[in-house]
Amino acid sequence: MKIGLFIPCFIDAFFPEVGIATLQLLERFKLDVVYPRDQTCCGQPMANSGYDAEASGAEALFVRNFEGFDYIVGPSGSCVHHIRHFFTALDQTEAVRDVRARTYELVEFLHDILKVDAFPWARFPHKVGLHNSCGTLRGLRHARASELREPHFSKPEQLLSKVEGLQFVAASRPDECCGFGGLFSIYNESVSAKMGSDKVHDFARASADYIVSADSSCLMHQRGCAERGNVPIKFIHIAQILNGAAA
Amino acid sequence: MSSRDAILAAIRSHLPKGERPLPAVPTFEDHSPADLIEAFGRALKRMGGRMLQPDPGGDGTAPVKALLADSLLVCSATPEIAGEFDLNDVVDPRSLADVDHAVVRASCGVAETGSVLLTDGDLKVNALAYLAQHLVVLLDPADIVVNLHAAYGRPEFRERAYAVFHSGPSATADIEGVLILGAQGVRSLSVWLVPRKSGQPD
Amino acid sequence: MSERTPDDGPEGIEAQPRGARQRGSKPIDQAEAARRFLAAPRHQQQHDARLWTLRQRRDEQMWAMPEWEELRQLGSDIKEHTLSRLDHYLEMFEAKAKANGVVVHWARDAAEHNKIVQQLLEQHGATTLIKSKSMLTEECGLRADLAKAGIDVVETDLGERIQQLDDEDPSHVVVPAVHKLRTDVAKVFAATIGSDPDNDDPPYLAEAQRNAARPVILSAGAGMTGANFLVAETGAVVVCTNEGNADLCANIPALHIVSAGIEKIIPRMGDLAVFVRMLSRSALGSPITQYTSHFRGPRPGAEMHVVLVDNGRSERLGMAEFWTSLKCIRCGACMNTCPVYRRSGGLSYGATYSGPIGLIIDPTFNARKYSNLPYSSTLNGSCSNVCPVKINIHEQIYAWRKVLVREHETPFVKRAAMRAAGAVLARPTVYRAAIEKTNDALTSLPRFVIYNGMNEWGKGREMPRPPAETFHQWFIRTRGDKP
């Protein structure tokens, strides 16, 4: 199984530790992981703002970089959601469709493809609030969304439950959006910051030591709100916990 | 071109393409409660209405007579209870403005929602059910259907000019979500379970 | 509507934040209005908590019904079928209604609707019109037009009446005054219906309105209702209220006028059960509204008229990406669940329809004025999940962004900046140079995407700290540059 490692632009620039943890984690499963050097971005920042045509160059580059892999795996639910569902600025050739279909977010790859049921190297004895980003939750269906009448399931919860010592705490509004929303965080700054503040306070009231997510953009936003509001909560990406990060 | 024709032409030129069949709507009866009367009573209470409890002995009229004993003005559309005047004589609905208690018989009840169905035939004057301060509804327990699917199959909806589900009294929560009963319509709705007299229309 | 300045309330009472600034057809600045709403924390907190409660009650109803998701699918399928044969069902409705003694009118647009209503009222010598809630009549600006003709329109729904007396639009399709605190209502009523200014007890205020409304209801020359549904099979008009005010308006005056959008039609009585079972559960978490009224014909000695209104709906029907927004049954569940709406207030959108559904239908009324609205969303998708007729609202919000940037430059994101960003991100060597030039990705990455964006970010949050090296640099350093 040949894996193409997809490192989203803001992970590359702001959260390299998440990319490192992802690479190391995948290598723990003895997978052949390749990091295409010429990758840049999935095109989401332009496309989400409505500038579809302006995203086509980045999208075409993505396809060129990731042709020929069995799976393309990246630690960002929002990017993978964009790739699988909204990657439409370019001609939908067979190559494009193939790359899109093979692109997986890390949690769903571990859960659905590798079907990992143990992380013997991982230990995280803390109270953890699990934040499912909206793209991951409702777009990629990582877990049951609270609006829907269906049986409970959660891929990230299932993986994290295999980590020794980890204790889940529940927020009172388990899947309300935290307010990042990409451009929204700038355009509608006051509402975005309030949503983020409400989110971290909700987790704090539940006594979470850490907020964990499969999306660093949400974590970055929530951390900013927590620090501004003096809420003593720490933030970590799920890749880091599963890779055996010590707190 | 008339507006009608212009609108229909515009619609026709914009109709979405593709097969979109009209689905059959199930009756959803398989989740029916065992005791329809009990379910109806619970749902009615939830909507802010109340069930008049039958007296153990006697002819069953005691609770409703007690309710009406101090009424300022009773107006009845149904033979079981006598009212102050004959609704058949009413031409202008406004003349019902001073009614305190209105007494009517429902065409049916709905266990799912605690609703009673009232028609222009049941009310004689439609406004009676809204101008009165309090509404007393007679309901034959045999007329309770399980849910709205069953209710909408009834002939009243094809035969009557006016048919309404009352589900408890008038209510609002428009100010800070505080629930208030008796917003614009009746302040209370009480249901008296009593079978129709034989010979009465269904 | 005139410009409102914040009221100076007495000590300790927070002034009510007012809605978006209206400047003709200039784009509405929803973010600015939201900022002012958030600057009134008691109002914002009450608004958010109240609507979240409605969302939770909706969830409770959902869990009590094993067939909930099946009903949603049925609702969606029935509506899509109906819209695909809209002309056929409208003609069927008209024929049945006429046979029942109802007069049916057709109005191409808001002006025509208002003219038809005015003519009917003048023919009947009615100088006062009592009405129940109708978003369509808000859309048409009916009250203002009738006022010019000397006809007094009196809202009978409590929330609508509060808003009318305060010269403010309704802020939510189901609970029009949800943005107001009881202190705001007490102030409005004291100034208009003579209630005690020091009594803000909701039961007292509701009773005051009941007593003020009753004589008006009894003397009105005509009554108007909206329509939640029109049933083609029987020619019935269905109206759902909790107060019973629609039934007062329809059953007392000798003239009953129904204003209905053409998209309200459904085929059969049996279909009605699907929608009635979902409407109030979705809106308020209540199994059904207190009153569900079915009008099939006029009372003896009275008249019943239905005005079918297009006002852009037939046009919207032809929009491949947006026509399914016509399925909307105006339940407001999308507003209740929307985290942005709950913190902004409905008036911040500056349009008849606010919240998620507003974002996707308002641009069809005025693309320029509402060109920013689709950006008042995080695209989180909760709205689509609560929609009882499965409108893919968040996907349509996304689609509108693409449509609107083609024609209306969004002021906060420059096309030139996006083009530059796209060009850089398409070329790896240029991108690497830009990111790693100053070794401070924080300033270089967002700069070409958003002008001055980081100043905005920093208003409510601490800045992310730039790392020592990028992932790319780490990889080259530790794993070497080999392919």
C-alpha cells in the first residue's frame, strides 16, 4: 500500500508537529509513505470564498502531485472534505476523480481502511474534550451529528478509546460550530470570537484538560479564544495523541 | 396576458427536469400506543388542556356541571348541555363576544397530539371557539384515532368548509419564551369524554 | 425604515440593539449589526439560550418518533414532486377552490398583491384589516402600501404586534420578537397601548395586548391570514398558529383574504399529515400548534379570497442550484440551530428572511443588497440537518458565494488578492519562496488572501505563534532531499 502524505498549507506553516505526528504514526503501521515535495494547498481558501476559478491552479497541482498512490492521507478534515466534495474548479477527468476518491482524512483512514484497534505506544492520562470540526462531522461523517436520528457512532472516539488513560468529557453543546469558518473568522470576527469563546468555556465547564480535534484550524481558533479569555485549556491534534505524544 | 397566464407560463418554462414521483405516504400505525384514551389524555395535558375526570357514581355530568356552575355565560352547540341562547339564531359572530364558556362536541380526537377536531358543523358559528373565554369539548372515546395520518383520512376534510384541530388552549411564548395560556383565544380547554347519544350524527 | 439610534435606557436596563443599517441597495453589513448585538450581552445571551432551547426541544421530539428521518425524506420528495409539476397543482387548487365558492386571484409581484388586497378592502368598505402572521406580506411591504391608502393594518400575533408597534421588522419567522427582552416589550406597550411601564411581567403584557386587540378584532372590516399549506386535492388553505389569532381574523369579519406564495401548494390531504407532524416539532419542539385550521370555503354570508403570489418564485424555480429552497415550510428550525444567527439576531440580516434560509433566498430578491449575506456563515451544515424538507442549505450558501463573486465584488476579499493567492499556490517554487522567505508564515501566508485580516483576527483572539520551521523544512532537514 503506497500512501501519499498530504500536508495542508496551514499545517506546513503553523503546525508542523501535526504533520510530523501523522507521518510517524502512518510509518508505525509499516506503510510506504511518500511526501510529495511540490504540494502546496488543496485550494479551499479560494474556493470557500467563492473564487472557484482562482482555486483551479492549486487543485490541478494537487492532482499532479498525488497521482499514482493507493491512498492520499492528510491530517485535516476540512481539506479532505473540500477535495472529496467540492474539488470542482477543474475538468473532472478520470485522473482527477481517481485522486479525489482516494483522498482520506487521517481518522477515517485509520478507522475505515487500516481498521486499527490498538495503539500500544500511546498513553494520555487526561480529561479530553473531543471537538469534531463541522466539515469532518457533517461533511465526512466522522460521527453522528446531534441533529440526526441515527444510532450513535464516532470514529475518532473509537480510536481514542484505545489510548490508555484517556478520559472523555462531554460539552453541553457537543457539536455546535466553534466559529472558525475560514474567511468567516475575519469577516465576522465578533461572532467568530464569541463562538470560539463559548466553545472553550463549554469544555472548561466539563473539566477538560485538553481539547482534541482532527482539525488544526479549529484548534488554532479555539486556542486563540482560550488564551484571550484566560481559559486554562490545552490543545492537541488527534494525530499527536495517537502517535504517543506525552502531555 | 393575464397575471394568471403569465405566472403559469413562467412556471412552465422553469419546471425542474427529471422524474420526481409522488411517494405513497404510510400510516405509521405500527408505533401505536396500546391505550388510545390514555395516550390522548397525556398528549392533551402536554398541550395545556385538561381532561375532566368522570365522577365514579352518577351520570358523569357532575364535573362539567361543576365547571359551568359559576360561568358568566354558557353557550352550547351540543344537546348534552343547555346554554343561554340558541346558536341557530346567531347571524353575526360578534354577538358571541361575551360568551364565557362554550360547549361543543368534537368530530374526533387524535391520540398522537391530544387534538380535537372541530368543524363548522360542530361549532354552528365558527367564532364561538375563539371568542369564548373557555372551551369545553365533548369527545366520544370511540372517535379517538391514533395519529394525524388517520385523522386526515376522515370525511370532514372533504365535506366541511371549516375544520380545525384544537390542541389545548390558546398559547404564546413570544415574550422571552415564557409560556402563557389564553393569548388571543380561549384561556382553557377541557375535554369531557362522553359517547354520542344514539341517533346523533357522527 | 428610518435609521434607529440606540435608546438610552434607565440605569441597569440594557438598551435593545437595533438591526442592520439600511442604505438603499448598498450591501447589508451583517457583521456590523452582529457586532452591536453582541455588545448587548443580556439581549444576546437570552436570544441564544432561548433558541438553543427550541433546538433541544426539537431534538427531543425527533427522538420520540422512530419514523422521523423517513418523514423528512417524504416531505422532501413530496415537495420536489410538487414543484416539478407546480403549474398542474396550482390549476387543480384553483379549480377546487372556485368550486367551493372561493375567489382566486393571481399576483405577479408584491405591488400587484398589494393592489389586489387594497381593491378588495375598498370594495368592501373596510378601513381596518386584522391579520395573522404572514412572511409573504412582510416580503410585499403590504402594511406600508395600505397605510398610504388610509387602511389600518393591525397585526394580531403577539410577536408581530410588538414589532409593529415598535416600527421594527419581525426578526424570526416563528417568534418575531425573540430578540427582545421583557423590558423592551414593556417599554413598547407602555408607549402605545397604555400598559404600566413598570410592569414587565410577560403574562401581564400578553393580557394587555389581548384586551387591546379584542375590540379591534370585533370591529375590523376584513381579516387576512397567510397560508402554511395549500392543498390541491380539496382546495383547502391550512393555517397553523398557537394563539388562534388566524381563526379570529378569518371567522369574524365578513371578508377573509388569504395571501399565499405559489410554493405553498401540496398535492393531497394525506401529504398534509407529513408536514403538520414535522412543522411545530421542528419550529418549537411541540407536537403540533395549538390551532391547525383548514379553510375550504367561505362562511354563509361571508367571502373568502385567495391571492396566489409569484414575486420571483417562478424565476427561482428555474435556478438549477437553488430551486429546492422553494421546499421551505417556514419552520425556522434552521434559525434556531444556526450558531451565527443565535448570536447575531435576525434583524442583523436586514431582510425579510434571515438566518440560513435567508442567506439562500434573499439574493434572489436583491443580489447586490444581499451579496454579503452568504458570507455570514461558517458552512457548518447544522441547518441542512434540521431542515424537515432536507434543503441542502449550507451547500446552497456555498454555491451562492460562487455566483455572487462573479458579479459583486465582496469588499473584504479582493479578487486581485484571490487571483494572486491562486497563482502562488499553483506554483510550488514560488509558494516555498513566499512561505519561507521571512521564516514567518504568520505574516506571509494570510497576507495575500486577506487584506489587513490579521488585525481583525487579533480583536478577539491571541495570535498563533509561528513555528521555528515548516513541515517541509523539517522533512528536508531530517529525511533529506531525495525523491
